[in-house]
Amino acid sequence: MIEELCEGGFGPAAKYLEEGKVPCATLGVVDVEGNLAVRYAGDAAVEPEREELTREHWFDLASVSKVIATTTMILKLAEQGKLDLDRPLTDAIPDLRQYDLAWAPERQLTFRDCLAHRTFLPAVFPIYTYGDDPARMRAFVLQRAWPLGPPVYSDINFILLGIAIERITGEPLSAWPLGDGLSYGPPPGPAVATERCSWRGRVLKGEVHDENAAALGGAPGHAGLFGTVDGVLGFARDLIQGKVLSPPMMEAIRTPLDHSRTCGWESAYGGWPGGLTCSRSTIGHTGFTGTGLWIDFERGLAWTLLTNRVHPTRHDAMHIKPLRRDTGEAIIAAWDRLQGRSQ
């Protein structure tokens, strides 16, 4: 059954590949029993030399790092009683805005606020243009008076969470035990190429695409994780099977805090990248490089679509949301059809 799901779900990606909209695509599907299937096609790189994609290639997961790594780390530290999700970040980072202790709004932000992106922090900011010394860039993030604005999805929320993890554990995020097929860069195997970076002057391959992540040392809270399709599926399988988080923390990632977000994850909403036909108990997350992971708890099913849509440049990259949505809907349609056939 799982092979048919993957075969049917790969149809939209095959069309994008045929039309030259993405250089490569890998689709992986896994169910609660641990059955999995993988389809892949295309080129891991088209420049400076063409390289054929394999199942063993590592993808820069970009913001999928937020859920596989940072969210999981924060919730496990909460399980261990080392932080309280509803307490301020200053419990772990007492020097946050340390020159404005009495009134700095950053000092009021909680761990849950940052997980749910319900802060005033800006959506994007070119931190890397201020330097590339990781310690100095962390100090910049902590001491800057960030402009006030409406709640938006912000990498800075997760950069702060990553710093909190480092302070609590006394180690970099890269020291956290991850499953096979997951690693902070450079990955221990062949890597898919991302962008021809104007800042670094080369095609990036096996080094983090996100400029701010690079300036922060490659393993901050918002990006930097690399993974193979089997590594991402292994995480999803273990999460569905209840092997990653305790029941209360599983409830935290599954319970919407607003119309579109839980603790760390996106929850299903109209028009989201996971498609319109998944259950309301579906969560997911995407990455700028062209990656994504979705988990439908009601069906006991997860899928990951990994592409390198920014290769060789983000400026010609196709909008990938329709591909993600069509892939999810194809998988769910095949699942429901096969379930009906088996009953």
C-alpha cells in the first residue's frame, strides 16, 4: 500500500521536473507501522557540474530544522523541568536586552510565544550583513532593540530559542543527539546543491544556505539541519509512534494556539501547503530551500517532499506552494482510496 501512495504522490513532482521548475525532487511516505516508500528523480546539481540525485543525498532542510531539531529540543527540556514554556526567555538568557532591564519588551517574551511566532519580532532581517563572528552575532541578536510590529513568522524567534538551548545545556545545538540521516552541516555524505550565493561567491553544496545561519556558525535555532529522506522519515515515524515526546508535549505540538500554529509547527488551515484534504489533526512545516514535512495523526501517515528549488538561484525559483499542496492531496486521495479498497 505505501508504495502506491508514494507512486501516486510523486505525480505532481514529476510534472514539475518535466517542466524544469525544480532540478530534483524526493518524496518519502511513512505510516504509523513504520512502512515506508521513497521516490526520487532529477539532478542534485546542475552547476558547476551536473550530478544525478540518489536516495543517499543530503538536503539542506532550512526551516524544517525548526521542528525536527529546535522545537523538539525545547519541548524535551520542558519535559525535564529545565524550562517552563510560559516563563520568559530571560530564565535561560538573563542578559537579553541587559541594558534595558526595566522596560525592554524582548524580556517579556516566553518560550511558547517564540514557538508559536506570536511576538513582535520582524519577519526577516539581514543579521549576516553586520558580521560573521558567531559570538558577536549572538550578542547582536540579544542586545538589539527590535522594532515593534504585529505577530509574524520570524526566524528571530527561533534564533532566540536556539540561544536558550545553548545556555541551558552548555553545548551547541549540534551536540544534541539526532537520528541517523540527520546532522548539522557539513553533512557526512553527498549533498544537494542549493544557491549560487552572491555573498559567498560560490554554489553552496553541503554548507548551510541561510545567510544568517552561516553567520551564526551553522547551527542556530532557525536553520542549519541537513537530512536524507530516510532521516526525515525516521523522525516522522518515531514522532507518530510516540517515541520522541511525552504525551503532554505531543499535545502541545498537535493543539492549535491560533488558526494556523501549534507549539513550533503549522496546523492545517485552508490553503496551507499540506493540502486541503488532510485531517484537522495534521501538522507540518516547510523550508525555504524547497523542503517540507507533514504528519496526519488521524490517518497515522507522514510524508516529506524535498527539493532544491533555489538551485542555482532563488530569483528564478518557481513558487512551490502548489506543488506541496498537490502532493499532499494526491497522497491523501491515494490513502483514502486504498483504505476503502481494503475494507
